[in-house]
Amino acid sequence: MKTAELAANNLERSIHVLIVDDELPFTEMVQALLEVEPGIEVVGTAPDGKQAVALALELAPDVIVMDISMPVMNGLDATREICGQNPTASILILTGGSNVVDVDEARMVGAAAYLTKDRIAGELVAEIRNLGAE
């Protein structure tokens, strides 16, 4: 394919996103926020890390938006497992706080980015677009 055709195909292709959070209202809010964004498509949601691992392997999303604190399997363990099976996975860790230990551990297990939930409205879409372009 010519360079112009490749560029056009990349512009037409949506960034596929998997949302992982145990709080359904939060998941629905993030999904609603993303669904109105051109070029971003939510391909699935999961309420815990264990289901996130299964869906990440099944759906192969471009970006996974992952909460840290969840039942069954937390987001850091899920990130470690997903990145172990797919080193190119782009995982954006979300958390309610900005604990420096969480930030460091998120990076150590393979997270590509880290965002606190209080900054989600202003920065989530930009982070997803940045990670989806990699």
C-alpha cells in the first residue's frame, strides 16, 4: 500500500478500549465519555482483574483503562499478567489517589500510563489517544 493509503487507514481505524473497574456507575460514566469521542470505541468492560485478563486476550484492545483497587484480582496483578502475555499491551492505570508507591508499582508491572480519577475528565481522552497511537 502507498503511504497515503496507510495513513488514511490509520485515521479511519478506531482506538479500541477495554474499561476495567468494579464500580458500575464509574464504568458507565467513562464509557459514556469515550463513546462520544470520534476514533475511540469501547469494545468491552470488566468488573475485576480476572475478567480483564480474559477479555484483554480475547478482544486485544489497543488501550486498557484499569482501576487499581478491585475484588477478585486487583489492577496491578491484572496488569502484570496481561503484560506478561502481551508485552505490547497499553494499560492506563486509574486510581482514586496519587500514592507514589502505586505509581511506581504500576510502572514496574508494565503500565504505560497512570491517571488519578479526579483528573479523568480533562486527561483521559488525551492519554487514550496518546497510547493508541503507539
